[in-house]
Amino acid sequence: MKRLIYSATLALTLVLTGCSTGGTFTPQEVVAQTLQEIAEVKSYYGEYKMDLGDEGLTYIKEWVKDGKRRIEMTGPNDEQYITINDGKQLTSLDVSANSIQIFEYADESEAALTQQSPKEQAEMLLKMVEDTHKITLGKEEKVAGRETYQLIAEAKEKNNLIGDMELWIDKENWMVLKTVSTSGGLTMTTEYTKLELDPKLEDSLFVLDVPEGAVVERMDAGSYGPEESSIEEAKTVLGSFLVFKEEGIELRSVEDMKVEDRPEFAFNYNMNDEPAFTLSVLKPAANVADIGPDVGATKIKVRGVDGEQMDMNNFRYIQWTEGGYQYGVIIEDPELSFEEIYEYIESMEIVQ
């Protein structure tokens, strides 16, 4: 779980990044005072590296033109991937496996989420951290031969899900040329080593050459995420497990989370006809660690066994393992307290 949370934070840091000016400001003041007039980046070629510490170095080449993007990545073990976003679909080639996945966008709004400009990405990140981080300006220095501001975003509270970040931002545009992100006790550094603005890029770059014999899989939004299910189907897969049966708690829906190697089901509950909480049930894996205190979890007792509780940024979660199953409860109703949820948990019953 710790690794999953960290990976999500890393992805967020890579996709959403921003800019600043001197002194200590709110994110709104940073945007208003520093880059009032900027040159939007429409086209560029870049090379950067990601350092994941013990996980090794990953090297990336990137071509961007009018919202289209091509990324070639070489991992720590020389694994290679090529990903192309042409505005209509996302195509990814695993070179060593000779397999291709094609994700087709359902509509223009879905495609737009992957075509945000550096400025739009920056504004989104600043909005996310405006209440949880202190934004200050560090030293100015060159990254990939370009002048940058250093923006420091420090979490106001320890164990924040989005940890401390340092961002080096091109003075002439909204491109983040270097990031250092610390979360979950782990640190990742991403740094551009080469950047060419407005290069001449051929349209053929954004068309994948399909290797001979490649296995092609086409997907859409329906290929991801949970599928509607039932308690009966969950019993067939999992066997006997605990569920809520307290009066006043209504089962709204059951979802199969579509985890192949570790089947998991989610049970969504209402109270007073409104979403109250979600229960996840799955078989625990030996190599999955606790959430851990370094990402905001505290140790607790649940139904007489060891568990963990997380309360961060309006995300409230309880996790424990009992009778060969891992249980997790996400509290959705802001009016429900942890104490109330624990009372309901104590009265859970076995489905047989």
C-alpha cells in the first residue's frame, strides 16, 4: 500500500507542476505576481531522467507538438516503452514483450485531460496544495541550460499524502524542468538534461510503427475500473467474509475491482439514502506492507486485531486483516465520525 500511494504521488507530481515568485505567497499570489505574461509552449523536444533511488534511473525522450505527445522510455533494466498520444487515442508499445495497448478516448473532454498545457497543469497543482502547503521561492539557477525559478512547496503537516516538493520552473514559460518530490519516506528526482523549443517535428513521429508479430489490445474507459457485481458473485470468488448488516445501513452496490492476481470486491453503503462509506474485501498478499506512519497512518485496534487508520485531506480510511481477509473502509459521509464507524465495524457479520 505504501508503494502504491507513493507511486500515485509521483505520477501526480509528474503530471501537475507549477511556478512562483519571491517571498512567501499563497498559490494565487504566485500566479498573479510572477508569470502574468508568459509564452505558451506549443512544441518542444526534451530529454530527462527520473531517479528513484534504489529503484534505479529511467531515461525519457519526449516530443510534443500541438497537444500530441511521443514518449520513449528506457528503464533501469533496459526495458523499453514507446507511448504516443495523437489526441484521439493513447498507444503504448512494450518493446521487449512486443505488445501494444491502444486506449481510445470516449470524447473530446476525455482527450483534453491528457493534453493540458504546462500552465493548466501548474494551476491545477497549485489549487491542490493551496491549503496544505507553504509556497516559497528558493534560489535561481540553470537547468538544461535555461534560467529557472525554484519553487518550494512544504507540507504544513507531517505525513501529508502529497509530501514536500521542490520545482525548478523555466522563467520564460510554465515548463517544470526539475522536480524533487518526497513522499512516504521516499524521494524521486526528475530533471531535464536537454530542451529544444519550437523544433521542426514531423507528423509521422506521432504514428506508431507496429512491429511484426506484435500483439495488439484495444481498450476504452470500460476496460478499466470496476464492474458491477453482486454479493453472490463475491461469495463465489472469495468465500465467506464480513459485511455490514446493521439496521439503517443499506447496500447500494457491489463492484468487482477486476484485480486478476488478487481478487477484490467493493461494497458501497448508504445511510439515509446518501453515500456513507465503502467496504473493500480482498485476500491479503504476503508482500504487501502496511500503509505506514510515514504516509499518515496510525496504528489502532479493530475487532480485537491490529489495524491502521488514516485521516488526511478529507480522506479517511480504516484497514485491518482478519480471518484471512484484508478489509478497508473509506468513509464518504463527512458527518460520520471514526467512533461511529468503529461501532458499525464491531457488529459486522459473516456472509456465508
